[in-house]
Amino acid sequence: MKDIPLYKVRKIRDLRDMLQQSAALYGESTAFMIKKERGGPYIDVTMKEFAGDVDALGTALFHRFGSGTRAAILAETRYEWYVSYLSVTNGLGVVVPLDRELPGPEIAGMINRAEVTVLLYSRTKQRIIDQIREEIPGVTSFICMDPPKDEGTLSWWKLLEEGRRLLDGGERCFLDAPIDPEAMTILLFTSGTTARAKAVMLSQRNICANLEGMCSMLYIGPGDRVLSVLPLHHTYECTCGFLCQVYRGCTIAVCEGLLQITQNIKEAKPTMILVVPLMLEMFHRAIMKKAKATPKMARKFEFGRKLTKFMLFFGLDLRPRIFAPVHENFGGNLRLLISGGAAADPEVLSDIQDLGIASLQGYGLTECAPILALNRDIDFNNRAAGLPLPGVEVKVIERDEDGIGEFIARGPNVMLGYYKDPEATAAAIDEDGFYHTGDLGYIDKDGFCIITGRKKNVIVAANGKNIFPEEIEALLSFSPYVAEVLVSGGGDRDGGVTLTAAIYPEMEAVKEALGPDPDEQAIRALLEEEVRKVNGELVSYKRIRRVHYRDSEFEKTTSRKIRRQYQ
């Protein structure tokens, strides 16, 4: 195992301590770049102004509702979301971030399960609020981040002004409210339907330990600017794309939406972006399409890759100059792409790294606040989920004959448990404090965690061997003609297992191969040929026997993961 020193990070007790330290260290630096109106210019908000807004809103909320308040947030990514989150955690009570893409009944169910009494929301969710208002009797106060439409709804901005007046008058109820870093302060619902979603209890110690650990492995600092493109209710974006930046004195530029990513990248000129694999592949396809638009351009591009790799051996990095058009498309400053939420294609990571943009993946779960393992900027393996965070013990249990078993972890980032579900908590966290992830794989000789699949996805072959569908899906996804794929197993007449690959094709590549208007039979034949190539690399019991052609994308969770049949 390599012995590479960690980056130095400052200790933080809780999220209030983190914000106070950051305001003192980076007070005049830009913390947020926000837009008052769609398509308008970015406006800067300093760290000092942000901290002041958190204290003002927190003071108004505390003055009205008192300590121990359960407050939910239902809104798109916007400045008010960030302020609301820390206003709740830093002295008021428990924050419950909600997935704004869920239907009304699921949102109502989560609000009731979390025993929410205050709901902060944006006008974009007004229709759903109106639909479920009678179904959430526990909510006694509604706070709209935009001008409210009725007198019974409080104005977020008026509360902010109220809090400023209270602070000016010497009110310190919020500022002096005690914070227990070991107590539940964040209640998060995992993806899935209301019946299946678990309510994960996180403490501020969980979050702070995660922030200290990840920032000691990967350099993120005051000069960095992140474009926030992922939903904030998800702990990956919240911890790594919001709290991390406040902790390290970075700037957060709020993206207006997926359709505006390209424009916002040019405007914000980010140094880093957090993505999920689907977005990473989208960036990759766009780059490669331009780079290889003609045979001449393709030859020039490949020569550039070979030349820059050769020059790196002599300590000379020509990539920003050779691949300047690519860098300009990303605003000219992009140095880091971090992929999470699912496994990234190693070839995609490598291709982007060749262009001079560090492209790394990490591994996390909501129950681990969320990062468990992370590839470092100076020590990475593109086929691995990463190295365990400092202070976190990760091991593999119940290994099979190939050395593959379940990852379990113990450390200060592991959740308190599932809210009001002692049975599920006991099943997830054993007597020794190890959280059982449900992910399968092994740890290699260099200490990297290699994930092969999910425990609940494993298909058992007739010979008793384990088949990991994710492994086969990864091989199939290398094909330029495969956009999405799901491998499943079904019984056959002989009592064995027949593997089926359901494939949604990458139609742009398919049309390049078959012509502008290919028929279904030709598409099927092309996909079956790709499956045959992959089968040639697999042992017999892992081979795909049936290919199902899909003409539409798979249903996905709001975090862009394909829903499997059991979900």
C-alpha cells in the first residue's frame, strides 16, 4: 500500500462551528453565485453574507417555533435552500431534505413519518403543497421561498428580515442554542417508494467526520468553484457539493437546470463539477464526437493524446494547450470531475484524464453520510470505488471461492440508525458497530475497494456459482451501441438460469453504423452481435442467452439509477 501523506484539514465540532470558522477565514470571498432571474447574470454572495443570512433566518425560526423543531425543505437548488438547511441544523432542530421530484402522496408520507411541523418550500411545488395540505396535519407552518399566495403562508424573505431585526436588538436564542454533535440533526430518506424508503438518521459528527476525511484525501480549496448540477436533497450533493465547499472556502455556482448546464458552465467557469455516471458519459460523448468528427481530426486527436502522455514522463504537461478547445467548452478552468452514485466506466474516466481533467470516482451510501471510499487526486484506480476514508475501517466478510464478499464499515461517519425502525437498524449495523453495505467485492493489494455488485442483485447459476449482473452490464456498456442495459436471470425448463440482457441502444451510434433510418430487425441484429462479443469473454454460465431490445429508456430513480424489478 502506498504511503502518501494526507492533506491537512481543520477540525470542526459541528456545522455551526464549521460555518463560523469559514466566515472568519473566508468572510469576503464569494461563497455563492446565484441568479435573481433565469438567464440573468450571476450575483456574488460572500461567505460573511451567507453566514449572516443563516443566523438571521435561524433566529426568526427559533423565535417563532423553539428548539427541537422538525423542518422539511421541498425546493429546487437555490440560495434559500442552502440558507434554510444550515438555519435548521445550527440551532433549531432537525432538517428533513425532501426529493422534489416525488409525487405528492410519497412526499406526504415522508413528512408524516418524519413528524415535520414546519415546511419550507418554493413556488414551483405549490401545486403539490395544495394537494397534500390536508394529508399532513402535523405541519403547522408553511414557509414559501417566493412571495406566498395566501395569508396563511409565511414569507421566507420576511422571516429573514425579522431575524435581522431580532439580532440587531440583541436576540441570541439561536446563536446560543446548544448543539449536540452526536444527536440526530439530519433525517434523510433513501430512494424508493414510501413503503420501501428508509429514514436515515445522521448526526453532525457523521457529516463533519466525512468532510474532514474526504478533504484530507482530495484537495479542494479556496480557489475552487463548483457548479451545482445535482439535486441537493441527495446526501452526495449536499455533503460533497455544498457543505464541503462552505468548509473549504470555495464558491458554489447554482446551475439553472439540466438544459442550461452548457451555458452555465461557460458563465460560471467552474474548476470542479460533481456528476453521476450518466452525466459523465454525456460529457464524454460530446467531447469524442467533436474530437473525431472527421478522420483527419481523429488522427490529430490521437496523436495529441500520445504526445501529451509522452511529455508527462518529462514533467511537461501540454494537455491544456493541446486540448484547449475541450477546456474552453468547460469554461477554461475545469480541473476536476467527481463521479458518484454508481460505478463509472473506467475507460470514460481514463479518456477524460488524458485531456488534462482529473476525473475520479468515489463510493458512498446515505447511511455513511455519504462517502465511504474515494479515489485520490494523487493515488487512484479507475476500476476501483476508491480507498477507505481515514478513520473508517472497511473490510470484506463471507468471501466466496473467488474472494468476493460483502463490504462492511465502521467509523464516525456511519449513521445513528433508521428512524423508528430498530429491526432494520439491527439488521444493518451489527453488534460490533459495522454497517453492512449490501455491496459485494474485494479489497486489492493496494487497499482499493473493488465493487462487483449488489448482494440483492446476485443471480445464482445452476452450478451454484454467483453471477453479478453489474459485471456483465459493465462489459456490455463498453459497446458504443449500448446506452443502457439491465441483465436479469430467469428460470428455464431444466431448472437452470437463463440470463437476459435488456438493452436501450445509443441511437446516434446505431444510425452511424446502419444508416439514418434502421429498422428494428437490423438494430436487434447489431445488439445481438455486441452481446456475442461479450459472451466470448465470459465463462459459459455467465453468458447472455436472450437479448431484449428496448425503444425507450429504463425507469430511473430521481438520482438517475435504473430501477431493477424488485424496487
